[in-house]
Amino acid sequence: MPQQSKKLYIYVLLVLVLLIIFHYLGITRFIENGARFILIPISTKIYETGNKIKGNFKFLNLNSETKEKYENCIKFEENFNVLEVKTRLLEEENTELKKILNFKEETKYKLLPTKIIGKSIDSIEQNLIIGQGSKSGIKIGQPVIVGNGILIGKISKIENDTAQIRLINDNQSRIASTILNKNKSLGVVEGGFGISLRMKYIPRNEIVLIDEQIITSGLEINMPYGLLIGTVAVVENEAYKPFQQAVLNPATDLSHLILVAVLID
Amino acid sequence: MSLIKKIIKFLLLAFSITLLHILAVSLFPYPLNHINIAVSLLLLIFIITNREDSIWLAILVGIFLEIFASITYGINLISLVTSLLLTNWLSLNIFTHRSIYMVFITGIIGTFIYRLIFLVLIFFNTVLNQTEFYIFKGIIIFSMGVEIMLTGFTLFIFYIISTRLLSYLRSDYLSKTGVLKI
């Protein structure tokens, strides 16, 4: 190796070590903030444009299944209307019962709405960046939801003004969950299987049916009970395995997220 | 003055490479979003300029990419810079045959080293920081394989385009009057 190259390699390694030390000491924060100030708005625009483009080309995915899905949708709507009436009646009944019992509604969690401003640079991960950070009270492990309580992921990294969400379909994601079946079967929902999810460690003697809903079990820190994760698409119960597992469809499209909410304490 | 010019040039290049990488990850459909644009462009600069001081550009790109990284600070930066240094050393001392196909091989080796160092550092980070254990699933290895192949191919395409473009822009083809010499 030429002498000059050797020197350069040593300098580079030294600079790397110093950069990492300076980062943890906060000395390079002004450089990082400057870069963030320029790059984040552009990244947000890129993410939004990507969402628009993907949305515009979605019709290309139409295939022969569309008709079947449409018919299912009509059936679902009919059932939904019946269920809606029943729910309304139950709601009224519930309100009356609460009045009788002098029930005090307690909620431990607060919703912090925020916008998705970008995606993680690593293509092997499914992480999104949001425009709120530790300054807003966000902590690692807090759940992130959309709509009325559909879980999309957990906070995995925080900065002052930004944070990263590890989506439920990321290969490192694990969520303690339960199936809304007769046994209230417990298990762990894992990502890393493309757009679908897998619920593992379901006891083999418990009956799991297709289309049953999966919710969070509340058995882990910061995660409340009852956030919707998805529905069962396939059940795999093999004789030589100690547990059965289920392939799930997520309750929402995880590739087109724009507004989300963090559940903070 | 030339140093300031060089710094500005490096900063602009680093910003452009970072943005192109973000663009590829956010906009391209699967499997094209697995192309590691940062690694392929930095390797291309190494190959075309043949100058080792391009490594400072890699450090700048690494710092910018850390803003969007979901893992512990430094893992991406170290993986990127070390893999480029190692690939450069390999192409100067081991893979000395200069054919167009070697560019493809260099891309594959560069991305492979990048991912290897990345995984080793993640493992040490898990052990030292006692963080949640990184699960090595088959899908991760498959994604990395796709990334390695596509990045090698992208570097190959970039190399062909840039060498053609550079040969078009060479001033040797112009006479003093500005008329093309054929």
C-alpha cells in the first residue's frame, strides 16, 4: 500500500471516530440541524409526490379478482348496515348503564397528531419519519395509530424534532396481540413478510377462523389493549409444530400513510 | 480559495447524492427501491476520478444519510466509508483487470462489503448496548441479495452512461475554431 494511501486511511478512520464521539457529545448538532433543515422539506415533498404517483397508478393493479371483491364488498355493506343498527342500540344501552353505575371514563393516553415527512433510507427496513420528536413528549416504544385506533407501528428512534416509526410490517417489529375469537388467543404479530403480517405462538388447541380480527393484547409496556392490527387471512396449524400461526392482512394500507397519531402518556 | 471551492463542490455533490438516494427509496416501486444509489454513485466517482480523496465526499454523504437512518448513529456512516475504502483497495491491488465487467463486479463487492459491515456492527451494537436483538430472517438476506445485484447493475449502467457522456464532452474533439474534428 502506498504511504500516502496509508496516511489517508488513518486520517479517515480518525475522522469517523471523532465524528461519532462529537455526535454523542452534541458538538456536531449544528451541522446535523443545518443538513436536516435543508433535507427534511425536500424529503417530505419527495414522499408526498411518491404517494400521489402510487395512488394514480393503483388502477393498473386491477385484475380478475376485482369483480369478486366488489360482490364481497356489497355483502359486507349489507352486514355492516345491520351491525351499525345493533351497535347504536348497544351504545345507547351502554350509556344508560354507565349512568346507572356512575361510571367515570378514564383514559391514560393522549393523541398527538403528526405528519409523515419521509421514509428511512434503508430499503431493507419499513420505517417512516414523523415531524414531531422528544420536544413533544414522544418516547421510544409508544404506539402510532391511524383512524379510530388502527395500529401502524411503534416509535423506534427519536430526535428533538423528528422521530421514526417502525411499521408493523418491518422485519424487526413484534407486537403482543390477541385474536377476537372465543378463546381470546394470545400471540405475537411479526412483520418481515412483505405486505402481510404473521401472528405466531398461538396455542394449537385454540380455534382460529379466517376474517377474525387481531388487536393489541396490552401485555407490553406503553401499548394499550384493543388497537386493531388486522384480520386473519390464512391459518397454519401443522401437527409437528408446538404452536399454530396465522397470516394477517393489515387493517390499513401501510404504503400510503400521510397523517398519523402517536399515543403518548 | 481552491479549498473553499472544493468544499462547496463536495457539499453540493453530497446533497445531490443524498437526495437521489432518498428519491430512489421513496419513489421507485419494488424491487427498484432496493438500489443503493449512494453506494453506486460513490463507487462511480471513485472509479472515474481514480482519486482517493473522494472518500471525504463519502463521509459527507454518510453524515447526511444518518439523518434518515433508523439505527444507532454511526453504523451507516462507518459501513459506507469502510466499504468504499475496502472496495477501492481491492480494485487497486487485487482486481486489477480493467474491463467494463469489472465495474459490475466492483458494484457487487462494494455493496456486499457494505452490508456485511452493517450486519457486524448491528450485532455488536445489540450486544454492547443490550438493545432488542436484531432478528436475522430469510427475508433480510433476500432483500440484501436483491440490493447487491441491483446496485452492481446500476453502477454498470451509470458507468456506461458517464463514460459515453465524458467522451462526448472531451475538449480534444474540438478544434480551436470550435468545429468538431472527426
